[in-house]
Amino acid sequence: MKNFNNNHDTQKYCFAIEANGGSYWEYDIQNDSFYFSSKLNRILGYVGDAKITTTEWNSLIHPDDKVQNEKFFTQLRRGEIDNFSREFRVQKEDRSYIWLRERGSIYLYDDENRPLLVVGTHADMTDAKMLFESRHDYKELYVLAFEKSLYGVLLLDTSNYTFIDANRKALEMMRATQKEQLQKHPAMLSPLLQPDGQESFDKMNAMINRALGKGEEIFEWVAKRLNAKEFWIEITFTLVTLEGKKLLYTTWKNIDENKKVHNQLKIQNLFLGKQIIDLRDDYIKSSQSRFQQLLENSDFWVWEIDIKGYFTYANARVETLLGYSAYELVGKSMFDIMPKLEVRRIAPLYRDCVKNHHKIVDMLNIKHHQDGHNVYLSTYATPFFNDNGELLGYRGVDKDITKDIKTEQELKKQKILLEQREKELKLANIKLMEQTQELRNANQYAQKALKIKSEFLANMSHDIRTPLNGVLGMTHLVLETHLDKQQKSYLEKIQSSAKGLLDIINDILDLSNNEEGKLLIERRDFTLYRTIEQVFSTVEISAKEKGLEIDFQYDNAIQELYVGDALRLSQILINLIGNAIKFTSKGYVKLFVSQGNGDTVRFEVSDTGIGLTHEQQNNIFKAFAQADGTTTRQYGGTGLGLAISKELVELMDGRIWCESELGRGSRFIFEIALEQGCEIVEIEDNKAYVRHLKQTMTKLSDSSILLVEDNVINQEIVVGLLKGSGILIDRACNGLESVEMYQANPDKYELILMDMQMPIMDGVEATQKLRALGATLPIIALSANVMQEDVNATQQAGMNYHLKKPLEIERLYETLLKYLSTKNSTTAPSNQKPPQQPSDTSPQETSTMPLEMPVEIPKQNDKLPIFKTFSKAIGLSYCGGDEAFYREILHNFRTQYYGINFETMQEEELKRIVHTLKGHANTIGANRLYLATVAFEKSLESTKLHLLYLELHNVIEEIEEKLVEVTF
């Protein structure tokens, strides 16, 4: 096959494309010849410099693909295809076949708009096809898609145009009780006429024939339930072959509510939209200047495109709407300013309109603003023709509905504020009329506040311990593997930081402990330089991600060693520096440490952030308070950090204050008493003890336990921690399964590890049922909820002990050694301290810390690319480092959520889908998507749903770009 000429630009394109795993090709239509980059020649095994025509190329195509290939090139030469993507098989030099994915577009036309040159890329999809075919059981997938689908699914016999099967959802939609009630021609489940005046029988037959010809057809339809009530559905026909019989796989999607909303919008906007669209007739009759003035001054974006979608006119409104001048936009395709997934959705709809000369009415679509953000538009357009009746293009208007959404939200906010003001007035009136009840009301209010605080701390405890369990567990497992010195150093730092984080999380509750006079400050020798370096290693990643300069300096009087509480000092500095980074968009964040009078050391954190007013400075150190109500909405946070810092500083005989000016940055300063220290004696850590416990665990070999845990990641952590011990582990995904497995074999298990929060049946109820069945074996609670009332609940249910999440490895080993019987006589080295008995001390409460996306550095042996929207490191950690398994999870994630439409879901269904998505996002390491799901679950606001959709779109798009085309 002939390689490319020596054109410099072409060589650059080839190099860039081949570097990304593809190969470049050109097709000269006039000369009927192909040019291929060297990579395709290498893939196929052919020698370069041999010219090849379409006839010769078609001779290499697999026999089953030849007809489709010839039809494709016929349409390409006629200009009927512009942008395309297809898959086919081609013969290599050794007579074997490989799968190619071919993408391309017409690059050059002649003066008569006939195509001259086609350019594109090839990607080898053979391994991907084999992987897909080997890992999927088509019959099981079909049953799952058919019976468990959220939409109505039916099978239509193409021989008599009659439904032969239907799933439960289809029966519900039609109010039917038996499948036989739907085994009819589709028109018999519809009114006599459709809204466009066509008879349902004739129109449905036409749609079926189109689906049989094209392989697929999507259209809207008015159906009639068995109770005679009519409703709108979206029907999708897909031609399939099952057991040698051709059928139309049919899906029904209920769009009745969407239609009602659209009709309401039509009533409001259609009249004005039609006026603008119909101005084309006035344009022909009136002067061009009057028409141009009307268009340019319109509040709508008015535009004109040719049949290929390229703009030939746009009024000035586009500049304020999308940031482009009218001149810049002319010549661009409307698909150039759309997100990629939106192009895939809109392009088929537009082609169908062009083919059938249909109007575009109230089409919701998304355009990219020039600065990168998305704008939501509602489009109305009509086709226009030449004197011979040939379609030339479309003229239309777009209305910005993003503003409507914001207006609606603002009205809701105003309503909430008015309701709050009304409540405040009522409360004031009650206080004036009921002076004698003031003390009682105050007492009730205090009790309620304490309850809210307790619930807040309990929730934070659960939310932070669950992911931290994964960090500590996986880090420990990786440290057990063979590592080089640098990798081990990094992981030990991660483990140290995670344990320090757990300590800080526990100490956040010191704010409430301090109110009871229980908080204590330790006095130990520590290295100030090392403490500050560890603080900056924790926060510098988030600073660099924002492009901030971050630095720390000391004056000459500062010593290396001091006596004090290094952990408390770190906690204060992380709070202050973290806040400075959060509220600074550009510039710097700096720390300066200086020696004060006597034993006083002064710490000053300065930034170039948003600054504070004098009033805000007075409130900033109060618990559960921030500068103003907008801070939480824009930057997040609970308002505890500065309050805790103030308490800690005062306990260190110090003081803290703020110096700031709105819009000009802030300086947070604190002074604490630190005496000069002496040489530090390193305290031996418990690594040797953990190794001793792990060796001792082998005495429990052949013990059989039941792990009851709904989270797969947590299951893998426990299994990994017990790997090599010889303990036999069965798994149950909820409490009901554990009860059933125990009943099936009551004598099998010696111990049960029971998670507390699970679907179907939680840990408390499951334990109660097991005890009621006479089960006497030890049941150990696993829970991220570690408030005293949670521990009491497990004890009342009949559990023997309570292990908190994240799991402390030595505590897990000690518990199993206590409750499981020894199976062999293996003894541990005598120089190790003996296993301690599990303590009955109640676990401490915890709070939340922000999640950060780790910075990933590519390695030479990496098989997966680096991703921007999710962390490969986090995802692989949940997959035990198995790249093939992680890649499969990413493909399944894309398949499950591609094209999902949140707007059509009912509220309960939406909550369930988003909750499931949250877990999946956490599993693949998509931190921003995970946070978007959490934000929506907390507020259920439509703006949060839009942000969630955008984050999901970005993740799916990156998976497509970096994994779908890659050669595995």
C-alpha cells in the first residue's frame, strides 16, 4: 500500500495520530486512490509504495462486510455522507482478518460542492472485540436488559407486525395484567389518529418498514392504555436476530410529562418565535435595512444555516449569548460549538429534519460559550427552499433558558427568605406574649441544638471513616508487597498522613470536649521544621492545582527543637493554610515563623485572597459560623476549623487574630508558648507488633467466618487483610442473606463480621433474627458510626464487640485471636509483646475533611493513560492494582450511564440512580463527580443536577476518548 508523500503537514498529522494509537489515511476520489500512514501497513503486514484503489481495497474486506463497504463508498462519492464512523473487517498479508474502526470526514469539495478528498483515522479494535465477546453472555444480558429495564420493552414479530412478548414495565404503562393483552399490532394500542392527522395503522407500518430498512428507528407516538387514557411515549425500534428469527426490539419511554412542559413553553414562546422565523417572507417584500435592524435588535439569537449545518448568518445577539461575534460564527458548523455527546444526540435529529423537511420546534440543546461554559437553549426553526423547491437550509431562533432557570431559583430563594422572616416575626410575637415560658423555651432550644450537633458529628463520623478505611486498609496491603525504596517511602508517608488524619478527625470533637473541660494538651519534644514541612506536603498539591505560589520562611532566631503538642500545631496550621488556599484564586499563600518575647513563637499565614470586612472578622472564630451565608454555598466547609483553631491556641497559652481588608487578602496570626526542646528520642512504632499478630493469625487457619458487607471495596479490604492467614471467608451482601446462609448451615461458621448499614436488612435487625434463631456464635459489628449510642445499639442487639471503620489492623487481628479457636500449634517469636485483648473503650466521634484528587505521575510501564476527570491511582487501589479489571469497570460505567436522562425520571427513581452513581464514582476514583452527587443529594436543586450531569458527561467523554480507541 502506498505511503504518504513528504508533505510536512501530513507527516505531522501522522505522527500526532500514531502517537495516540491510531493511523491516518486519505482517499483521493478523483483518482480513486488511497494513501495510508505507515502504521496501518505495519498492522496489515503490507509493504509500502503500492498504490491501491477502492476495488483493490474492497477485495481485502471480509465477505460479510463487502456489500456494506461498496454501498458506503457509493454514498461517499455522491456527497451523501459527511462525518462518519464505522467498523469492518479487513484481511492481513497472512490471510487473517482484523477489526478496524474507521472515522473520517470529507475534507475538500470542488466548486460544484462535489467531494474531492476524504481524510480520517483507523484504529485496531480486534482485541477489544474479542474481549467483549469473551466476557459477555449475550443471553443473560438480553434477559437482564428485557426484564429489569426501567422502560417498557417488547418484541415485535416482523412477519406479522405483532408484539409477541412484553416486560413488566410495559404492562404497567398500558395498565395491563397479562402479556396476552399486548400481543397485538401496535396501532391497536393507540388512538385511531395520531396528532399529525395520520392514521395510526398506516403511520406505524411506515415506521416499522423504516426500522427494517435502517436497522433502527426512534420516534414519538401517542399510545392508549387499556383504560382508554392517552399518553405520549418515545418508541425505539432496533432490528435484532434471536434464535434465527428477525425481531424488532422495542422500547417505550414515557414522555407524557415532558410533552406537557413543552406545550406550556410553546404557549409562552411559540407566538414570538414564529413571528421571527416567518420574517423571511417580510424580508423578501421589505427593504433589507429594515429587516436587518429588526434582527440585530432582537432579544433572540437569530441565525441561518445551510443543509450541512454551517452558519451563513447570525445576528448580534450571539455575541452576548455565546461570546462569538457574528463574523466569527459564520462559516462554523453548529456542531463545532456543541459538546461531543450533544453532537451525537442532535446530529441524527437534524439529519432526519433535513431528510423530511420538518420544522424544528422547541428543541432543547446545549452550546459551548467561547469561555468554555455551557448555555442551555430552546430552538425553533423552519426550512427554506429555492425556486425549484430544493432545500437550502434552516432559519431559526434560539432562546436562552439558562436565565429562566436562574430566575426560577431566585424566586424560590426569595420565597424561602420571606418564609424565614415570617417565622422570625411569629417567634418574636410568641416571646412577647409568653414571658413566663422564656426559660422553658430556652431549655428546649438548647436541647434541640445539642441534638442537631450530636447528629451532625455522628454523620460526619460515618462519612469520613468509610473512605479512610479504604485508604488505611489498601495502604497496609500494598506495604506488604515487594516495593522499591522510593515507593515504600511514599507509601509510608501516605500511611503516616492517613493515621495523622484519623487522629485529627478524632480530635475535631475536642471542641465539645473542651466545653466539658476534658481537652488536654501534650508536651513533648518535637522538630518544628519537620512539622511544618509535613503540613506543607499535605496542602501544597491543592495550591499547585490552583496555580498559587506557596512558601514558608523562618527568622534567624527560630530553633529546630521545641517542647509542645506537634499534632495540635499541625491541626491549626492545616486549618489556616487550607482556608487561605480555598479563598485565594490567584497570587500566593505564605507562612512566616518568628520568635516573639520569651518563649512565644509567632506564626503568620498571609494570602492574596478575597479578604474580610471588619464585621466578618468579629464572627470568623465562632463555631459553626462563616464570613457570610454565601461562603458555604461557594466554597464549602462546616465553619468548625477556625473555632477549633482558636480553642487549641488558647489552650497553648496563646492568642489568635485576623487582619484583613475586603478584596485585598488576609493575615491570620497566632502566638503560642513553646519552650526550647532537647534531642528527640524516636519512639518505636507498632510495626513489629503488627507483624507478630499477622504471624500469630496463622494459628487460626481453617477457621470459617461470614463477612456481611454490602460494599465490595470493604469486602476486598477485609479479605486482603486476612490473606495468608488460612481463614475461610464467605460473603453476604446484606443482613437477609446472612440469616439465610446461617439457617442453611448453622454449624459452619465460628464468627460473623457484621456491617451496620446495609440495604434490605441492616446489621442490627439481622443480629436480632440470628439470636432469635438460637445463634450463639460471636457477632462483631463493623461500623463507621461510632457514637456511644451506636455502640449501645450493637450491644442491645446481641453483638459481642464493635470494630470502628476505618479498620485498625491490629484491633481486627486481636479481636479474631480472642474469639476464634486455635487450629494449630504455631507459636510466635517470644520477643514480641503478647496480643492485647480488645478494649471496651467507646470509639471517638469524627468529622469530615475535604477530598483531594491525587497528582498522578505516568510510569514507563503504564498500560493505562492518565485521566483528568478521575484518579487512576484511587480506582486501581480499589481493584487491587488489577489494570484489566479496572479497565472493565470503566467500560461498564460508560455503558451504564451513557445517554442517561435525569430530567425524565420521577423523584424517587432519580434519588436511587444518583445514590448508586455516587458509589460507582467513588469506586473509579471520580472525585469531582462523587462530590457532585453528594451536593445534589443534600439539596435536590436543579442547578446541582445540571452540574452533576456535566461532571458525568466529562467522565464518560474522557473514557471514550482514551479507552474506546486504545489498542489493548
